[in-house]
Amino acid sequence: MTLLHRLKSIVLWIARRDSAEQDLNDELQAFVDMAAADKVRAGATPAEAHRLAVLELGGVEQVKERVRSGRHGGWLDAAARDVSYGLRQVRRNPGFFGVAIATLALGIGGITAMFSTFDAVLIRPLPYADADRLVMIWDALANTDITSKGNSTPAEWIEWRRLNTVFTDLAASQPGDATLSGDGDPEQVPSRKVTWTLWSVLGAPPMLGRVFTEDEDLKSVRVVVISYGLWQRRYGGASDIIGRTISINDEAYEVIGVMPRSFYFMPSREIDLWMPASFPGWMRTNFTWHDAQIVARLKPGVTLQHAREAMTSLSLQVTAKDFRGPHPVIVTPLREEIAGKTQTALILLLGASVALLLIACVNLTNLLLSRGAARGREVAVRLALGAGRGRLVGQFLTESLVLAALGTLAGIALSVPAMRFLERLVPEAMGAGRVTLDWRVLVFSTALGLAAAVTFGLAPALRGSRVAPQEGLRGGRGTAGARSHRFQHSLIVVETALAVALLVCGGLLLQTFRHLRNTDLGFRRERLLTFETPLFRYKDFDRRVAFVNAAVDNVRAIPGVVSAGAINLIPFTNFATATFYLLEGQPKDGFAGQAALIRNVSRDYFATIGAQLREGRFFTASDRKSSLRVAVVNEPFANRHFAGRSPLGQRFKFGELDDDGHWFTIVGVVKPIPETGVLDEAKPAVYRVRDQCEQIDDLNAGIVIRTAVEPASIVPAVRQAIWSLDKNQPLARIQTMEAIVNHQLSTPSQSTTLLGAFALLALLLASLGIYGVLSYAVTQRTNEIGVRMALGATSGRILVAVGRRGLELTLCGLAIGLGLAVIASRLMTALLYGVRPDYVPTVAIVSIVLVGVAAVACFVPARRASRIDPMLALRHE
Amino acid sequence: MEKLDIPQGTLDLMILTILSREPMHGYGVSQRLAALSRGEFQVNPGSLFPSLYRLEQDAKLKAEWRPTENNRRAKYYRLTAAGKRQLEQHRERWNRATFAVTCVLEGA
């Protein structure tokens, strides 16, 4: 009962505060009146009586305050009043609060967005059970320079399963080839052939239906599991998808399962279809067929190190039968595989956002300190008027909390668009999973901002209440001493240093990026349209070659096409397809360690892409199936074996390396094209003309088209050209070379953009900080400056003195910042993609920009100082 | 004469006692307190009013505006039934306490 009554009274007081206050006021007035009346009756004059009566009450305001705080729930009322007071302050000082809130918002928003992305890419759980127990197993190719790790073989997978002691199970995944037809346009979808164990190893159950069994795999039953995306896209999310028969590669398959939306697996998020691997008999014992990626689950209690050791010895034993000789394996955690190179970029950006947050906090601190010192007098006055110290502190605290709350809200609002932008940075393998707000980071950065706001907002109240009111009143505008100035100045140096470091790193990245963009790719990339088309429907070699040639001829006939060519793997779209080779004169087993990329091209491929010939010739019409087998090699290949002399006329074998193999004669050397990726360096490569290949295992043909018009405009004509040959033939991945290159550069491009944005923001904040602190110092010392001017200092000298202080701080920050930048650039070498940074121009530009901006920031307050009228200043308090 | 600061519990008790006789306004309470204690102490209005408000929040007192003898308006407080009960309990406890202390003092 009492409690209820109490609660009611608390709520009513707050809700009807005005009338309650009025009521209280009237009551106390009545007290005074009655006391005064008594005293008049006792003989005092009315004026005297009134005065005594007020004294007897003890001061109306004081008693009111005691009633307010003494009531039950008085603290709540006080809090509500403080919040509204705080908000009034914000309205009255929009400039100050605007800057403070914006500062806080930038810091919090930036780091929240960054860390959420970080979390999504590197920390968030993968869609597998207990994902940290999953590893990939690669063959270690230590002695080739194509790549240090290579695909495994199905035969190895069988042996690992049989013999290992450290994994609960393993699964193998091979490239698939799936062209869907019949219920829509013919469409080639990314697919994989996987062993039945994949699903149990990953611990990823299907959303609908089931996955295939061991029996189905071994018996090559035609069943498939499809992705959520494919189910929605091609089949409209039909509820009868399970059990439906679809046509893949012109054969009937039954759909038995659909994977959940969040599921994905290597090599990319876009895999739409999984078929049983169904290894043919010969593949099970062939240790040379390297196209399988193997994933395994560690047994409970087995460490990665232990697994590595166990697998090394096991693999050396098993791969003794490999024609390359026994080799160990590389075991890497699955998560590392998926995160890829973006890891470094993200770490860098996370560092940058931390720096930005620090700068924001420093600025906030400076702002609050300045404002706090200016309020020293206000505090003294209020104390003198009888405000309780506790209440005063409470009020300032609430003001800081209001600031922190507004800043945090603004920060969250800011982080949402930032995260959308960052999503595009997320690597392909992890796909377009939404980056969501990570509440832990939000809590952390809110706490940080809160701490800064509270600490330096409280300082004046705490400090002022210690000083006796008379001193505070006398001491003029503020009681800030030299110590507080030094602290503020060192904060300025810190934030300038951070801004400089960010700017320099941003400059280096920009350098790298521009270098990458302009790097010579070995051919002309403008107006080059590319696409791929599968060859599975042409069962024998001759028909494949005929089809490709006809396709190229048809495309060439399109108006607007300058030339067209074909290649098995379009540049930059695939990782290595390499082969071992043997040069004439080398011993039979000398091929170990000698590998080169291999590409099969049509005769006018080089001309179409605009490759550059270093010596010899490209392919001509005279290179036919029955004539001398020729090859074109690239410069790295030539330099590797024939440095200083001409490789023309030399012969080598590849593929079939024994006596049945054919010798190929080198007829030309081409300038290097980084086939494996724009950011990779060019590896040794050999090119042969399609007609002269013995057999083509190539699943696809890639066609390149040089156009005189906008490439996109001829796309319909290209489709027609292919469909007029064969109406069921799909075209896949129609894109321009420019688009491919830009896509490859997207990570460095976005990293550069983001870092640049952070750096510019940091510069802005830092210069605002310098301006703020100097401006405040000038105001504080107006008196002092007035005295100096009265004593003879010219306005010029004042200008220089104030300006010099600012520039000193700036240069100090610059020096420290450059040091930080050098350290940071060492740490981010991975992001520089081997481009050696040229420090001089970056450092020079950054220094000039910084000093320039700082000079402006100093100049304004300095000029204000120099224009102070000494007479006014001396009277200024 | 100094104003003694009385502990809150005791002050509440005295307020309730005074108001048990007749409803009174704040000034009246403070005057009566001074009179009853034979001028030993005058309660600080800065403590009195908060006590009055608290007791009112706890439904031990009820307040209403009434005209005084001199036709001024003042806020009168009077005891509620709950207040009366509380007073009885307090008095009971106080008597027992003082009795015990007196016994100890006299018996020792």
C-alpha cells in the first residue's frame, strides 16, 4: 500500500512538476509570511520581520532543494531535470555540441562498421558444425614456382581415408561441369563433384530433402543437391523440387536435396550444384590426376600440429607412387582458406578505424576540457548560490551522458551505410552474407565515448567545487592552469601524429593501386569482350575443334568485331593449369620441379588480344594438325632456360613425357601475361595451337573478341552467333576484360578508398582540434595578451607568437606521425602487392598538406589574438 | 539558539506525535516543536519540510490547503489511519527502549 502510494507520488511529481513546484513555493512563502507576522507582533518592523523570517526558514531555494532531493524518488526527478537541462544546453550551444556529437559519431560509427565487417569475415562462424576443426589438405609443391600448393588426387583421398589416424573423415571435391537445359534457357552453372562424405565432414545438413549416400556415389546414380539460390532463381522456389527430374548436360538427374541459404563451400560462394564424384576405376589408382580439393575434420583432441606431422609422414609414404616423387602435404585451417588475402586489408582498416576513434576521443576531450574550464566561473557562482556539490556533479554528468547518447546514436546511424559499403569488400568465397551490426563492438565503443565524455565533462564540476567560491569568482573566466594547457597540447600532438600516419599509409596504398591499375598486362584490355562455352556436348576431339573454329568464325562475322580468338582459359579467370615439361637434352627424370602454365589457343588469339611478340612468330595458318608441332613460350619461360640466347628452334615435351610424347618446337616468345591473376607475377607459360593438341581435356572454350564498338552492344549478336550453330549451347560469364580486371582489383581499390576516407577524416578532425585548442587558449589569455600589447608588443609579434605555438605542435606531431607511418607500412607490405613504395613523394605531399591545413587552423585564432584591443582586453575577465 | 539537527527517525516520530493532536501547517509544527521542547531546540525547516513530504508520500500524513486563522492560505497536514498506527508502534518501541535503558541505568 505504502509502496503504491509512494510510486504514485513520484510519478505525479514528475508529470506535474510545474504545479508541484508552485505548490511547494507557496507553502514556503506561507511559512515566511506567518513567521514574519509573528515577529511583527513581537515588535519588529515589517522589513526586518521579513528578513528574519527568511533567515529562520534558512533560504527558500535551499529548503526547496532539500525537499526535492529528500523525497522518495527525488533522484529520479533530479535525473529527469538534468536530462532536460542537458538537452537545453545542446540547443543553446549548437556549434559546440554539433562538433562534439559529430566527432563522437565519426569515431564510433567508423569502428563499429569496421569491426562488424571484420567479425563477419574473420570471426563469425562458418556455416558448418564446429568449423574450427575443419582443414584443407593440399599437395605441397615446394619445388615448382607456379604455386606452392596444389590439388590432390582422388587416389590420395582414398588412401588418406584408409590410413590416417587424425581425421574423423575426409571429403574430396572436383570441378564440375553442369549445363542445365529443358526448363529455361540453357545455363551453365558453377558446380562441383563431391564425395558423399562432404556433408558429414562439414556438418551441414540440407534444408530440404537429403544428400546422396555412399551407395549412390559408388554406383554413379544420377542425383544432385542444389543450392538455395538456384532453387529460387531457376525453379521459382517450387515446393515440388525434391524428386524432380532436371536435365544436366543432356542427361536426366533427380534433385534430392536443397541446401540452406546460408550454406556455401569452396571454391566460391556461387556453386549452385553438387553431384556425386563417382570416381571411375582408373581415377582411383591414378596418382597423377590432380584436380581434387580435400577437406577433413580433425578428430577431437587432435591439434593442427599433430595432424600436420601425421599427414606428412603418411603422405610421403603414399605418394611414393606419384610421378613427381614423394611429397608432403600442406594442412591449413579452412577458415584461413576462405578469408584469403582480405585478411590483411581488414586488419589494416581496423587499425585505421582505431586510430580514427582515438583521434575522435582526443578531440572530444579537448573540446570538453576547453568548455569545462570556461565554466569554472559558472560552477563557482552556482556553488555560492547554494547548489549542492553532489547535485552539480550530477548535472554535469548527465550533460555528458546526453552528449554520449546523442553521439552514439549518430554513430550507429553512420555505421549502417558504412557497412553496406564494406560488404563489397567481403571475399567472394564468403559471398554476400550481410554484415550485421556487432553489438559487442557497439558496446565497447559506446563505453569508450562515454568514458571520454564523462571524464572530461565532470572535471570542471569536480575541480570547481573544490575551489572556494570566492576564488572562483575572482579568478576570471577560468581557473585552468598551465598543467591543463600542457595536457591539451600533448593531446594535439598525439592526434596530429595519428592523422599523419593514416595519411601516409593512405598515400602508399594509393601509389600501389595506381601502379596496379596501370601495370602492363601484356595485352590490350580495352574493347575486349570474353565469354565461355562448354564443350561437353562434343564428344570427340575433332568435333570440338571444329565447333570452336566455327564459333570463332561466326563471331568474327558480326559487324563491329575486329577479330576473335579462342583459348582454353581466359586470362585472370582461373588459377594455374600447369604441366610438367622436359627440354630436349634433359635427362628423363629432369622434369621434377619444372612446371609451366599451359594454354591452348586458336591461331589468331594473340593477334586478337594484342599480345606483344618478343621474337619469332605467333601461330599461322600453316600450323596444322599434321605439320610440325610448334609452341609459343613466354619470356619468363625463355629466361629460365635460355637466358641470353634465343630459344627459337629448341624442343621440349610436355604432358606425355615418355617416348610416346611429341616434341614441340619453340617458334616464338611472347611478352608475359599474368594469366593467373592481375595481381600475380607472370609465371612461365607455354601456348600451343588447338589443332595440334592430341586430346583436349578442356571442359570449356573461352572466346575473346576485339570490337570496334562498345563490347556490350554486340552481346545479343554473339549469342545468336553461337545459337545459330547449336541452339542448346549455353554461353557463360559474358564480360569485358575491363570488368574482369576491375573485379580483380576490387580489394585494393576498396582498401585504398576506405583508408583514404579515414585519413582525410582524421586530418579534418585533427585540424579542428588544433583550431579549437588554440582558439580557446587565445580566449583564456586575452588578458595576458592585452597586457603584452599595452607593454609594446606589436600585433605582428602576437600573431607570430600564437601561430608559432600551433606550428610547433603540428611539426612535433608530424615527426612522430612519420615514424608511426614507417612502422605501419612495414606491417602492411602484403597489401602493397610487391610494389615497392616510394616514400619521398608521399611524405612530401602529406607534410605540405598537413602544415598547410594546420597553418590555416592556427592562423584564425592567431589573427584574432593580434587584433585584440588592449584596452578591452585589460578589462576582460 | 542553535538549531540542532535531529536524526530523521526521531523527527518523524515527533511530527507524528504533534499532528496526532490536531492538524497543523509546517510553521505551526516547527513552533510547537520549539515550545514543547521548552526551547531546547528548534528544528531546521530544511529538515522539517523534507520529513513532512516523505511522510506524506508514505501515506502517513495527508495534506490539504486550508485558510488559517488570519485568513491566509496554508498547507495543513493531518495524520492518517496508517500514520496513527505507525505512531503507536513507534511509541511502543520507544517506551520499551527507554524502559530498558532506565532499568539498566538504575539497576546497575
